[in-house]
Amino acid sequence: MNMTDYIGALPEFLLLALLCVVLLVGVFSADEDQNAAYWLAQFALLAVLVANTYIGARTRFVLFEGMYVRDPMAVVLKNFILAFAIIGLVYARDYLRARRIVSAEFYVLALMAVLGMMVLVSAGSLLTVYLGLELLSLSLYAMVAMHRDSAMASEAAMKYFVMGALASGLLLYGMSMLYGITGSVDISVVRNALAGGGESPLAAYALVFIVAGVAFKLGAVPFHMWVPDVYEGAPTAVTMFIATAPKMAAFAMAMRLLVDGLQPLSLDWQLMLTWLAVASMLLGNVVAIAQSNIKRMLAYSTIAHMGFLLLGMLSGSTGGYAGAMFYAIVYALMSLGAFGVVMLVAGEGSAEADRIQDFKGLSRRSPWFALVMLILMFSMAGVPPFAGFWAKWFVIKEVIAAGHVWLAGLAVFSSIIGAYYYLQVVRMMYFEPPEHVEEVHASGDTEIALSANGVAVLLLGVMPGLLMAVCIAAIRG
Amino acid sequence: MSNLPLLSICIWLPVTGGLWVLFAGAHAPALAVKKESLIISVATLLFSIPLYTGFDLSTAEMQFVERLPWIAVFDINYHLGIDGIALPLIILTTFTTVLVVLAGWEVVQDRAYQYYAAFLILEGLMVGVFAALDAILFYVFWEAMLIPMFIIIGVWGGKRRVYAAVKFFLYTFLGSVFMLVGLLYLYFKGGSFEILDMHKLPLALDAQKWLFVAFFLAFAVKIPMWPVHTWLPDAHVEAPTGGSVILAAIMLKMGGYGFLRFSLPIVPDGSHYFEGVMVALSLIAIVYIGFVALVQRDMKRLIAYSSISHMGFVTLGLFLVFRIMQHSGSAEGAIMGMTGGMVQMISHGFVSGALFLCVGVLYDRMHSREIADYGGVVNTMPKFASLTMLFVMANCGLPATSGFVGEFLVILASAKAGFWIAFLAAITLVLGAAYTLWMYKRVIFGAVANDAVAALRDIGCREQFILGALAIAVLLFGLWPAPLIDVMRASVENLVLNVVTSKLP
């Protein structure tokens, strides 16, 4: 262990230090809106983003004797996690203030979750994976329960916690078996041991538990039960937080465990992921049609999107992993904007605007943000020229290159079903007369961030090449 | 002039203009928005004319080519170019859009700036579809087009607009996503997204069959062929007049264009294999849908069914190639059939667009599309009645109108493919005359049906200009179709040559 180890993990140390400061500021601040904590949290994220970019990584560095990995994929994903967390906090602030659930702890927990994601993304050993995952998950459980007076939020937190703990248990069980077979928790050692050991039924057994854990974090069918309840029950700001950056972290976890660690068993896990992907795409898209609550609808849409992401993973090629990474980033960006608009429509009062009906006539109340939501919805449906189209295009291309044309056909078929419910939102906004007359307003920084978010989805759709190249380079290492 | 990237201008001028109208128009007076939109659309039309004057008639090569790297990692290029098949369709697009902008002038009151923005963006995307030479670029334009059309039908449409808009979107989306899978498969086989490279790629018969089905889903829905035509009557009827015009005049042609650009040259053996099915479906469309049109009570619905029937002619002309080659052994008949199909597409663009505008003129005054609500319109609107007469005649394929040229060529070609095909195709002349003239008689002639009709005022300058421009086009191409046929000759000959050459490895 030497100095370079610490420099490689400097962004994480910096974040840890700053989040302690935020906690202290929150304790000693008398401000009800916790402005100091908010700005400090934003500063912390920005500083870590700068540090992370500045340190960078051209190739793969292994730190702390294999516990920690800093490679191009980790740097890119961390940057996006941090950037989306910054935008997410901007959106969340108005919402939390209006509902009087703002507290310094929210910001501390958010930073802690980001830290957990960063650890997860850089995990080089099974233990680090678990550490990062738990840091992330426990912060999220607490954030869901933040709204103490809401019975729904408490119920959602309880469900999330119980299901999450079970999934963590499964994952840990799988890891312990891997340790039993290979005698190490270091992911690269595990890989080499499995590659040399030939087919082992015990390894396949361990794999099942690992895949279950990963599928739970992604929210893939049949480990998806928590998603709709948590999305609906949690305060929208928290839902947005769960629906964005953690998906990128979950992708990284899948990469570290399945691709880096269990590559020798790739034929087995590709088959498992195939069925998870098929079930997720079909069930997610079909059930989403029946939803009248937009948060619940977006939850099922997430499930379907994660099915698409798995398509990239199961292709088993560099291009496929890059496609999945591109998908995770684009999905997080779209989801961020969509929940941003949901919070915007909810407005200043304490009421939620989580029924699809609440979007009626938005194009008259706010032509610009209706247009932003239109871009986001068509993007999620996979219609060009928006970013979501390229995400689907990328993974479907890789699936075909891997020889699964039938799977590509099934995927596009499910996206037709999916288009229906995204169209319903557009329909409410544009075709129906408004129920309320007042215009939709938010604070200046929210409006700017949300506009930029929508424009980014459009620009990424017109010029997707840059991000695609970044993802490919990141996966190649 | 020749150094300008004309195709890019014809795509991006209306798109950026439309975006500008969308952002600047919210607080601008409606008249200013309309004037801006008119200027943008007229400018686009003017920029598309040098495409014709500078076009080299002697070659089937792509002209006005522009090529820039777009997504370098996958070798996707911003590659534009036109041949004799795309050129007439592009000019049809820019021409029709000007008329559509004019047609909405007094009618559209609600959110007018969004209406005009949608049409301008749509125009650019449609030109993009016809000009794209990269399959992915083509697909992006092809799909993106659905968004403005969805909004146009859903916001400014009739009573059942929501149903029609969603049905329109899902139906066409359903078709095109499978085409995407097909295109990606072709990339996987050939390593290129260039459409022209795909034309040369050898493919096994099984792959060709599947690819044909994938393309068929996209293009047959769009054109539309029986039995996947059901979205069209709904969309046409519920769309505002401008939307119906664009749908009929241009969007349907994209299906035909797709067959010409993708199905026939990329999978000739697959097309040959399914040729019987295509001919049968075309004949069903011509005859059966002709009968369906006969019993319609709604004018727009009647014209919509007439469109499907006429598009049956187009697909018949395109897919007779194989049969004619078998029977006569010469390419001459095949070229004639394909040229007929192309001419029919252009002519139908003018005629059906004009008919929808005529219905729009009546609808603006009476707010009814029911044939039964009218009668004796000629007494109050003589100018309108005479112009409509011309379009109605063109729709029946009367000689000296553009409708005649295409139908005549296709029937002549089908005579070389077999008596019964020619016979069934020729039935359309009877049926077409029956449903169109009968509608005309019920609406225009007879005694004045009610007070509302008695109170009608005749068309004003604006409407006279729109219908007059279309009347000139219809007569011009009817009396002197040579310029149109000359433009497409080299490309069609080259295409027929490609189609009859097997691509089996």
C-alpha cells in the first residue's frame, strides 16, 4: 500500500470528508431550508467531479492490493453519477422545500449513496462490491423513509428494506460460495481460478445467487416486485434519485461481477440474462399500460428498460457492454428529466401530481416544459431523433451481431407495446384540455437544469457518436 | 448555385425554420407567424427547383451527393443524394407544403404557431427520407416524421382524433421497427449502412425472404396495402385538412419509395418469391377497396379509400416486373409498369391532395364531411365546382389529366403479364369513376339541399390560388408527362436491371 493508492481513491476520500462537513453544518444550522447544507453538498459533488476528471485513468489501475480498481469505465461512470446527482439535487430542492421534508440529512444521505455508488463502480473484490452496495442501499432505504408522516412512504421503505436485505443476503451467499471454491475474494483471482477449474456445479450454483442479486438491483423480472411500490410510495425526489444514478452503478456491478469475475461461466449467465431480459421487456411494457399513476408507470417502464440494458450484457462482446453502458447513461438522463417534470408539475403546493391525468393540458400551461416532456417520452419510447433511440439501436445491433435475431425482433416488438403508454402522456399534455389554469413555475435553476436536460436528450439524439465512442473506449480499457 | 448543398438546405431550412417558429411564435401575432412560415416554405420550394434544372437526365448515378461522417465509430454517414426516383418526390413535398401552409391560413386559430412549426419540421424530415443514402439516416428521418404528424392529427383533428392519432402512430411504428432489425441484419452481413452497398450485397434466399417480410411490414403499412390499411381511413378522416393532404400526397408515397429503394433492389430474389402475393394484394386493394369506397358516406373517408385503391395500382406496377419478364422476356414492359407506378404516385400526390383540399374548403364552411349534408353546391359555389370537377375527373383517370398517364401505363404493362391481371386492374377505371363521380353528383349537383348550402360563399382568392396551382399541375402532367418520365427513365431502367439480376451467392 502506498501513496498512489490514496491518490487513486482521492475522489472518494474527498466526498467522505465533505459529507461529514455537510452533516455538521446541518446540525448547527438554524436555517429551516438548509440552504447551507444544500450548497455545500453541491460544492462537494462538483469538487469530487473535478477531482475525478482531473485524476482520470488511461488504463486500469489496481489499488489497495486488488480491492479497488480505477479504470476508464469507472471514471466515466463516476462522472455521470456525480453529474446526475448534482442535477438531481437541483430538481429535488424545490420539491423538498414545498413539502417541508427538507433536512440536512437528506443531502448527507444522498452524498452517502453517491459514495456507495462510487465504491461499487470501482470494486475490485467481492467485499468491496458488497460494501459499496450496502452503503448505497442503506442510504436509499433511509431516503425513502424520509417523509415520516406519509404511510405510503413508510410502507415503501419497509418493503424496499426487506426485499433489499433478502437480495443482499442472496448475493452474499453466492459470494461466500465463490470464496469457498476459489479461496479468494479478489475478483481477478476468482476469475483465474474458475477458468482453470473447469466446469463446476457449485460455481454454477453460486452464479445463480450472484445473478439474482444483480437482477434485484437492476429491477429485472422476476426480481422486480419492489420497483413499482417503492417508486410510487417514495417522495418523488427520492424516486428520481433511485431511478437514475443507481442504475449506472448496478450496471457497473454487473460488469465487475459477471464480466470481470465470472467470465468463465459466461455461457451460463448469458442464458440466464436472456430470460431475465425477455421477461423484463415484456412484463414491464405490458403492465405499464395499465397504470394510471405516472410514477408507477415509469417504474414498469424502468423494468422494461433494464431488460434492454441486459440485452447488451448478454451479447457478451465489447460492443454489447458498451451498448449497455450507453443505455444505462442515457436511461438515467431521460429518467432524471422525466421525474424532474413530474416534480415541476406537482408545483409549490404539498400535493403530488403523480396521476397521468395531472398532465392534462400541460402544453397550454407550459408549452416549453410540455415540449421537454414530449422529447423525454418519445426518447423513452425509442423514437429518433432522440437519445433513447440510439440506446435501443446500440443494444439491438449488438444482439444481432451476437446472432440472436429473434431476440432483437422480440425487443422491438416490446418497444411497440411500450410506445403506447408513452404516447398517453403526450396525449394528456397536448390533446386534452387542462384541468387547472395556473401556469407551471419553478425556481430559476430548476428551469434551467430541466431545459438543459431536455435539450441534452435531443442533442445526444442528433449527435450520439461522441458518447458512444466514450463508452466503447471505456469498456476497452 | 451548383455549389450549394441544396439537399441539406431543403432539409434543414424548414426544420430550423420550424423550430424558430415554435420558439419565437408563442408570443408573436398569428399573422406574423403565418407569413414567416409561408416565406420559409416558399424559400424551400425555390431551393428545390435547381435540383430539377441541374439534374443530369442521362445517368442513374446519385446526384447532388453530400457525404459527411456522422457517427464515426460505426461508420454511419450523413450521406445524401438523389436519383430520378427521389427527385420528383422531393419537389412534390416542397410544392405541397407551400399549399398546406396557405390552406391553414384562416382556418387554424388554436396554437397556430405550433401548427405551422409541425408542418415545417415535417417537410424537412420528409425531404430527408427521400434524400438519405445511409440506411440509418433514412430510418431516423422516417421515424422522426411520425412525431409531428402524431401531434398534427391529435391536436387539430376531428372528434375521434386521439384514437386516430394513436392508431396512426402505433401502426406505422409497428411496421418500421422491424425494418430497423432488417437494416441492422444487413449491416451485420455486409458491414455497411450505405444503401447503395446494400444493393450489391449477395444474400441467401432464406435471408432475403425474411428481409422482404421486414421491409414489407414497414412499407406496406405506410403505402398502405390491404389488409394493413385500416389506420389510413381513420387518420385521414380525423386529421385537419393540411394533415390529410400531407398524408395522402407524400407520406403514402414513402411506402412506394421504400419498395423501390429497399425491397426491390436489396432483396430481388425475396421480392420475386413473394411477387405473387404482392400482385394479389394489389389487385385486392384495387377491386375490393374500390367497392368499399363506393359505399362511404363521409367524403374524406371516400377519398381515403380511393387513395388505397390507387396505391394498389402503384404496388401492382412495381411488382409486375417479374411476371412481365417471364412472359415477354423484354425489360421494356417491366420498365413501363414501374414508370407507371411512379407516375401514378406523383399524380396521386396532386389529385388526392387537391381532393382533400376541396373537402377542406367545404368543411371550413359547413363543418360537416357527410355527403348527405350537401347537394346543389354548384348553385352557390360555381368556381369551386368547376375546379373540383377537374380533380374528380383526374381521380377517375380521364385522359389529359395526370391520373390517366400512370393508370394507362400500368394497365398496358399488366396486359403483358396476363389477361386477368389487366382485366382486374382495368376495373378500377369503372369503379373509380363510379365512386368519385357519384360523390361529385351528390355533393355538387342537384337542387340546393338545405339552407346551409344556400348560404355558402364561393372560394376566395387564396383558395382559388391553391386549387388553381394544383389544377395546372394535374393538367400539365396529363398533357405533357415527358419531363416527369424523362427524369426517372435512367433510374428506373437501372433499377429494373438490378431487380431482375439474382443476388443469390
